[in-house]
Amino acid sequence: MAYEDSNGAPRGSASLMANPGYGKRLAPGQAPRRKGDFAHLAPREAAIAALIDALPEGAAMDAKTLARLSPDYGQAACRTALNRLHTAGHLRRFRERAQAEDGGMRWVTHTYFSRTARDDGWWERFWAGDVVEGRAPVPPPPAPAARPARSRAYTALAGLTRADDRLALSAADCAALEPLAAEWFARGAGEAQLVTALTAGLPPQVHAPAALMRIRLVEKLPPEREPEPETRRVPLRIMECAVCGVPGRPEALPGGMCRDCRGEPRAPEPGALTAAEVRARVAGLRAAVRADERART
């Protein structure tokens, strides 16, 4: 009987844990386990996927280990099922840098399992660090509606009266001036710079504080900052072929497999001779050798 979905780990799985730092990792954004998660797969692959799903984090999940846990499939069948789960988007293998016990760094191999089938684009975003790691957040219970949070710009304007009591703005004044103050923060100004610019050198009497603040927010607006060069941190993570383990970028390993393991022919090298051209050149060389021998005799 094939292994069925279960909320508990397989019996004896505690003794099947991988070496510390290795083994199964749950891909981020997982929905709760439910019946029929793997109904789209063939029966063998669905059984192996359910078995992997029940394994705890950090468990070994190679073909040998899975065969020990599965009542119906041996190592060869488990190895084939793992390859097909890669192709279906449920598995990817990554080589990642992790801290060793001595404080140094070492490379470890993690196999990420996704209960939800992911396409190559999702795995590439995960490789690049564009997918937040961790389980899908559980929505909090409904709570009474809270007062909407005030923006940084609104809060700064409402606090002007603490710097100078002549600048007591109403709620409507703060809301009307909020976009102008927000532009200051967008250009890199801080609260202290904004308050100083709005309160320095005030006249002895301020009859219309909102109008005066609007003038100062516009006339003293700092210049736009030069855009900072875009930098993108690529995590120390390398995808591996599911079959042969050769490392490569995600776009070179569609379905988690390299070109050779997918059985695709390699593109000929630039300037390389075809088989027919090689045979023709060999025949020409042989003919030249025979002609030279005849000429010497």
C-alpha cells in the first residue's frame, strides 16, 4: 500500500536525521498540509512526496533513506521519483555556505521541499533572495479596528508646537501640509532638519502659521538626492543538478537538472567540424599519403 498523507513524521524518523546543517529544508510560503496535496502526481511520486512532506526539518531524504521508510519502493524507484519531483517543481538542491562549529564557513547541501509545485522562475527568485524564507504567516484573529497610524510627515508637523508654541497647527492643517513635508523626507531630510528649517527666524508674531509653514516647506525644500547605484545581494547559494550534483545557475538547470542529465545534446563549439567534415578530411589525408608513396616508388 502506498504511503498516504500524514500529519506525523514517519516512525523512527528521529534516527534518520542528516548530519547537522544538512538534510531537508522546507521551502518558504507553505500552505497547511491537506489531503490531496499531491493528487496531480503519479501514484509512486505522490507516495514519495507525502513521505518527504512528513519528514522533519533536517532529515536525510536520499533514495536509500526513503527506501528504508517506504513499504513499497526500493532505492531505484525512490531515486527515479526524486528526479521526477524535481521536474514537477517540488524539490531543488542547493549548496549553501553555513557556519561551522569552529567559527569558520563550510559548504553544505540542502534539499528544499515545496508542498506546492513551483516553476523554474519561482526557484530562481528563491535562489536570488527575492523570496522571503520561513513558513507562510498565520493570519491573526480579528481585532477591533485601531486608529489609523499617522505618517512620519504628519507627526512631524503636529509636533511643531513643541518646538514653538506659535506654530500650533490644526488637524486639517497637518493633513493639507503632509504631502509637502513627506517630500522632504523623500529627499533624505530628517525630522531635526525639517523642524529647524520651519522654526528658524520666525517673526515676533505668527498670525497664519499654516500659510507660513506652506511657504517655508516649498521655498526651503532640499535638492533631490543623486540616485544610489543599485546593488543586489545574491545569497551564498548554488543550485545543484538533482542527478549528478554539478553546480550551476538556476537558468542552466531547468527542472533542477543539467543538460546532460536531461538528455539534451550539447550545442557544437564554434568552428567545430561536423562528423562528415572529419571523415572527409581523414579520407583526403589518406589519399595524399598514398599518392606520396606512389611518387617515391
